[in-house]
Amino acid sequence: MKKIFILTGEPSGDKLASKVISKLQKKNSNITYSCVGGTHLNSLGIKSIFDLKEITYIGFTSVFFNIFKIKSKINKTVEEIIKFNPDILFSVDSPDFTLRVAEKVKKLNKKIKTIHYVAPQVWVWREGRVKKFKKFLDHILLLFHFEKKYFDKEDIPNTFVGHPLLEQETKNKIDLSNIVSKDKKIISLFCGSRTSEVNLLLPILVDFINMMNAKFDNFTFVFHATDGNKNLISKKIDNINLENTEVISDENIKKQILNDSIFAVSKSGTVSLEICNAKVPSIIIYKMNFLNFLIVKMLVKIKFANIINIINDKEIIPELIQKDCNAKEIYNSVVYFLKNPELMNKQINYCEETLTKIRSKTSSSDEASSVLNKFLIG
């Protein structure tokens, strides 16, 4: 039996990894797995060596305050991987955790092939990291074509696999009548998967909902949650008795809710691609504590937070960041779009043109699983 250790650092990575591994399981049944993962990998029968929540931190300050915990988890993870002795260490996203582990594993056992999915965003900051990756990565799987030049320059083997959030999935239609009234229009809300994001953005979005409810009575607001933060969001919503608000964590229902939405307000991140893929107009919001913001401002070398805007080098999707990330600005932006349908259509068309440049021939999970399988049978 061949062996693969899957290494993730947060819920989004767990979800991405599970899509790849589910495809690989169909191609090759002669594989044993272990992982650091969450509910998605667990649903495939792959048990995590510890709870994913123990290593999910956001922001420079929270990492600083948890530095000893993180180091301890890195060392423990390395120890378990060496003990498992896999043919492949398949690391997914969360580079500050996963690549630190991969580097230590490679030093201890050079025979373990290291394959990383979702290249670190060296085009945003710290491009010099690429030279370091060459020492311990055997292959890197890229989500965007434009990333290739950064890794080709250092002769790091790489494959463009496309973005996983752009995969087309055919699911049976779900009856949403018990969730959303047919006479209500849906606005989807995304306040992040991490507790720190939810704590910052949820109060702002609640204020936005209250402002909308004061002027309109034909909307239902649906928060897209993870299994891990659904209760946190639900409790906060229940405490203030917002009747036209729902919190959904089921993946199939979330997809259909998004497809049926007339607008979305989303925290900055890859979920914005999923929104664009569903042909739903949106705005992007994000806020962090002031110290983190200052550090980011000094380090990043791009003008925009959203990947659609970055690729086009102009603001296709409005970004409300830091002081602009407040209920009044969100309300004004959403209402402006809703009153100007031609602007919503223009944004959808721009986004669709952009997405054609980052879709793979088959699907990201198919392409990624093929690379893994080639390493195993090669």
C-alpha cells in the first residue's frame, strides 16, 4: 500500500484537500491516508491526528501570541508524519504552518515527496521565499497561470491546475421554501471561517441588515457559515432577534442559496471567486486590528485585496477595507447596485471574462489528483 499524509491548516484547506483526495480514491484504491484535517477529510474516512481548530490562527498579532503553541504543533505534526512514513506529504494552503512542517520533514526524510497545493501568494509579498521553497518542495500546484513565472524562474516543478472554486457541480435542486420565503429576495453574507473574522465582521453586517430592514421588507439575509462557526453566528443572531436572517452551513444548500441570491457581501478571500462563478454581483469587505493593518500596508505590493481586481489591475468589485468597512458604507454600496441593475450586469460580465482565464481544462481537483497519482505510480 502507498501512503499519503494530507496536511491542512484551516477549514478551507480541509475542503480543498477532500475534493482532490475523493478524486484520487477513485483513481487509485491502493493508498493509506493520515492527515491534519477537519470535517471534510473526516467524511472520507481519514482521521486527523488532532483538531484543526488547534492551529487555526489569523493575523500577525494572534500568531505572535500563540507562537509557542504553533511551534509545539509543528513539531508534533512533523513527528507524526515521520512515524507514518508516507510516500507523499500533500500540503494544502496555510503556508505559514504547512510549509514549515514540510521543510522540517524534508530535512529528516528526503525520500518523502513533498507536493504543495495552492501556491503561497509571492506576487503579493515576500517574493524571495521562492528560493527557499526550492530546497524542500518537489512539486507545486498552481491556481493561476500568472504564478508560473515565479516558480519557473527558480526551476521548481509546477503544474497549473486551475482554481477549485470554479468547478462545475451538478446537484439535485433542493427545496428552499422552508428556509427562504418565495416572496423574498436573497442577499448572501460571508463573514469568514475564522472566529476572529466573525467577531470583527458580524456586528458590522448585523448593523447593515438593520439599516436595510428599516428601508425594505423584501429581503432575506443568509449567512454562509462553516460547521465550525455556525453556532457562533447563530447565537449572536438569535440574541438580537433578526427574523429575516438565516445561518446555513450545509454545502449543497449554501451553493443553491448563492445561486438564487441577487447580491452578496463577502469578506475578502477566495470565496469571492465562488460568488463570481455563480454570476452574483457583490462587494468585498475586510477589517483587521490596526497593528495588523499597518504591518500589511508596509509589506504588500499590490493595490487590491480581491483576486478579480488584482488580475484586471482595476476595481471591478468594490472593496470596503478598514475604515470603509462599516454598516453605512456597505448599505450605500448595496442599495446603489440594487437600484442600478446595469451595473450589476456589467460586473458579472467582467468577472465571467476573468474566470475563463483561470479555469482548468477539466477541474482543479482532477488535475491535482492526477499529479499525485503520477508520483505514486512513477
